[in-house]
Amino acid sequence: MTQSMTWIRLAKVADIPEDEGLEIQLGTQELALFKEGENVFCLENSCPHRGAALAEGRIQDGEVICPWHGWRFSLSNGACSSLPTSEPAACFETRIENGEVLVRLPEEPTKE
């Protein structure tokens, strides 16, 4: 069974800081939006190492640096360059429309 995906409007590009993330609460899911140049990226806002809020980290060379232990995660695919064998941060596809950020997320299953 394939999981259905949907585009969700999360924020204005102008609301995302240049050097750090913007935390977004979407139901029970916490996301972190990052802007680097003209690109916007979305990661799950929880470091796979110890659960730190990645939105509180700083951006450097295409990666977000975890505020707790300094682990580095790629903004484009979530891979950890600090420990390549570690679990990557969940990463979600983004697009920009009319100055707003849309993120493609799995739809929550509905209860019958």
C-alpha cells in the first residue's frame, strides 16, 4: 500500500530567518524550515541522535548544526555528515508559490 502525499502551505518565505530555522507545529508533527539563499528546506524538528530541536541549530555550508551536540545534517537530504552511519533526519520536499512555502507531507491515515 502506498502512502498518499499532500502539499501543505506552512509559512511565508520572508518569515524564515537566514541563519537558523523556523519551527512549525503541524498537529502532532514538529517541522523545521530553513532558508539558504533562494532555497527552502524542511526537516523533522528532532535530531535523530538525542531529539534536540533542529530549528534552534545554525546553518553552515548546506547543513544544520544540532544545538546540543554539534551533529551536522544535510538540508537537502537529512544525511548526517558527523556520523555517516547514523540515522538521517527526516527530510520533506518543498516548493515556493507566491512567496509561500509548501511542503509535501504524508497524509495522516483516517479512522473509520
